[in-house]
Amino acid sequence: MKWKCIFPTHSEITRFGEKPHFQGGLYKLEHDIYAWMVPNGSWGESNAGLIVGKGESLLIDTLWDINYTQVMLQAMRSFTQGNPLKYVVNTHADGDHFWGNELVAHVEVITSKSSLLEMMHTKPNSMLLLNKIGKLFSAIKVFNNDKVGHWFQGMTAPYDFKSVTHTPATRTFEGELTISVGGRGVQLIEIGPAHTAGDLMVYIPDAKALFSGDILFVESTPIIWAGPLENWLKALDKIMELDVKIIIPGHGPITDKSGVEAVKKYWEFVDKQVRQRFQKGMSASKAARDIVLNNEFMEQPFATWNSPERMMINVHTLYRHIQGRKQRIKGIELLNILRKQALLAYELPYAQPTSMRMI
Ligand SMILES: [Zn+2]
């Protein structure tokens, strides 16, 4: 990345023990925009940002737990001391973008109305439960349950969810909202439901910068929890229309419009492959496996992105939409799909993070 990292996190490895593909820490971009970047953009390795205006600032997203959020806020302190936080914006309702909110609870926290509804049900208990189930599975040495258990535990291992006090946003909007941050106009643009029910992006016209939330994953496989996919593709088109030079994705390195094109290619490919297999009467789980183990997929640039096994959840969500079922996958059904996703990861020897698999 050509941008300057002014507060690097001094770690030789990522949270999952991988070699970092980019330097983690606080980056100074143009026009008093800062980005908190977390390599390599895998589970919970989410980015965040800071917009500094005259005498006040706006934080975009908190992180998956208190420790990581604390480290980030500390790195931002030299800018927030003279320009205290006036707003926090949560780009959506996934825990890795709002579970650190209790550390900024003294500030107005804004999100879309749909995200707030989803936040009410997105509690740290869900990840503690996944970790517990992982432990139980690990003890069962037959039918690959131990492998699944290792994968579940691996996802949650870098994080301390016990210390999180669930703190949803305090102000909502629908559609678009422009706010002033020390005299700078900042636009919040709702584009969900796509990745989740209420995704929004933060656009700073005077800096030609955009924080896309999880509408963009760079060098990391996107996940569609909500959909429909058409909305996601519309959101990507919307970014292409904006006057932007710098894009900070929800996961992965800083990008520009080329990052948008890459995600678009991924979804167009997946959409086509899914429809073909749906028409043949193939089950969603079979289709997901068939797609990622196919040469046509292997030859694509996105085959080497982090967590290719996310194809499993993606295909299941797309199947539901084709069938006209709009409700998000949850509960036991979600757990079962994650179990299949874990097993699929074991079939992809190049899939990162490798530490989530028993080698
Ligand atoms: Zn995320």
C-alpha cells in the first residue's frame, strides 16, 4: 500500500498466525482521514476509520472485542484529543464492526434503522456458544467432528468475547444522512440489505474517500448473510458512480475502484455457477463444493482469497433467494452450514487461515 502507516502494530504475524500481507495499524490518508487496518482481513480482522474535522471527529466502526478496540482508540488518541469524537458510525450489525461500542458509549452512535434491529439480536453470546460447541466437537474423534471443532475454536481463538458488553447504536436513519464533522460534510449511504440487513457506506466527498463496510472485501472472500445479491451488485455500481479515489474496505487492504471490480467479478461468477447447479437440481451444499473444487474456479483470481470455503454460506443464501425464501439463515441450520463450511476448508489445502485447520 502506498499510504503511510503512522502507528504500526508491532506484530510479525496476524491474529491467525499468518504472514501479514500488509502492515497493520493506523494509516494517514489524504485530508485528515485515517484508516485502522487489520491484516489479512479474515474472521474479525476488520478495518475501521477516523475522519477529523475542526475540533471534532467521527469514528467509523469499532472492533470485535474490547482489547482490540482499546488498542485502536489508543493509536487514534493523538488526533482525538484535540478533536474529540462527536459521532461513531457502525457500517452494519456484524459484531466485528460494533462490539467495541461500549468504549465510545459517551458519543452518539449512528447506524441504519435495519442495522439497529439486527444489532439487538447480534450478541457476544453467539460467539461464546460457537466456541463451546467447538470444544464439544473437538472431543469427538469420529466423523471428522474434531476437525470441525478445531475450525470453530480457531475462528474464535484470537478474541475475548466474554468482556464485551452488548452496546447497540443510539441513533438511526433510513436512506441517506449527511452530517457535519467539524465543518466537513460526511454522507452516510444505506445500501442494504446485502451483506447484512442494513449495510451502509460512509462517503467523504472533500477527500474523495469511501469507507465501504463489508460491501467490499479485498483479497478476502465476501460473505452474503442477507442478500439479495442484486442489492449488493447495485451497491457496487453505486460506488463506481461516486467520485472516489481511496476506498477502505471492511476487510483487506486499502483499495480503489479496482477493488470494486474484483468483488463484482466474484459475485457474477458465483451467481452464474449457482443458477446452473440449481437448475440441475443439485443441493446447495453439493453445489458449493462442486463450484470451489472445479478448475474453472481455481483459475480465477479470487480462488486464492482468504477463506474460499465461504462459498458454502454464499451458495445457501443464494439458493434461498432463488426459492423466494428471504429469511436469513440462523440457529441450528446456520450451525449445520458452518459445519459443512469447515469441512470444505479442509478440502482446500491452499485456504487461509491455515491455523483454523488441523494440519
Ligand atoms: Zn466484517
